[in-house]
Amino acid sequence: MTSTTRTQRRYDHRLREMVCNSKNIDAAVRRGVPRSTARGWLAPTTTLPVVTLPAANHDNIHLQQQVLALRRRLDRLVSLLRLITLLLKVAGFSLANVRLPDGTATTRLLRAIDRSRSHFTLRAVLRMVGLSHTRYHAWSNETRCSLADQASCPRSSPQRLTRDEVNAIREMVTSDEYRHVPTGTLARLSADALLQRAPGAVADEDEDRPRKKRRRN
């Protein structure tokens, strides 16, 4: 026993709209539409939303005007991009030699890079802004703990000091109260101030210490 496959016919949506508007199936039947199918078009059905483009209803003149306006806008943007790129090259600016002290600035830059990835590859974007892959991924990991641009995240390294700890050490080292205390002794005192990981940081801040005045003979 052989089975035959029935081919479903498709009809122009404009013909169906004409039947629905006129409530008359004769025009559709004369064009080869079965009566049962044409009557089904007259039955009340739930209309589904149709996805279309606003420009589909515009005439050629209006579309040509939009194309010219978009071309002028594109030319302005390209000229501005070339000017900014040339300015950065002449000034020698590169993120490889710049630190962003504010954590929000890093977050804004990462968001801009993510938005541009819909048009460019990550490699191309990083090359345009002068940012290395290593630093980009380090920033992406540091945004989870809202840390500003530093060499490493304190949560990723047990020996890394947080910003508050570094600031506390700086205040302690540069204060007049401890100006008479040697650097080595001050490093030991830092352990009593819950800065037991800070001897190296005290040495880094030693250059800014107020020195004890020497008496002249």
C-alpha cells in the first residue's frame, strides 16, 4: 500500500486580506482557491503580530534621503575617528603606560569594550585602545571585587595588601608622631596595628617620611 504526500499550497497574503475585507470568496475561488479554504479565511481567528520594517512602507525618494543622511553622518564619524586616532598616536598615549586610579573608570572602559565587540573582535578592540589581553582579563576579574587599577587583586594573592591597608601604612609612615622611629622599628610596629603583612610596604613609603631635623654644630 503506497501513501501519497499532499503538498500544501501557499497563497498570497494580499488575496487573503481582500477576501477578509470584502467578505466575498468568489474572487479567490476564481483564482483556484478551494471554497473550504476561502471560507476558513472568513472565520474569526486570532491575529498574530507581524514583524516588519518601518522602511518597507516608505517610497524610494524617502529612502534615498535617509541613505544620503546616513552617509553624511558616517563620513563625519569616520573623520572624527581618524582625528582622535591621529591625536593619540602623536601624543604617544597608550594604556600600557597609564594607570586608572578610579575603579569606576575601569568598569566604564570594560563596558565600552564589551559593546564594541558586537562590531569588532576582542583582539581588534584591544589593539585600538592599546590594552593587552593580560591586563584586560585582569580587569575583568577585578571588577568582581570593585578594586581600582592595581598590579594584582588582594583576593587573588594572600600577600597582597588592600587599598585601605596601604593608606593606613602611608598615614603611619608619613605622620609626625613617628618621625623619630626608624623604618625597621616602624615595620615591626605595623604588626601591632593589624598590618602584619606590611614590612615591604613600609619600606616603599619610606621616601615620603618626614625626617628628624639635625642640629647644626
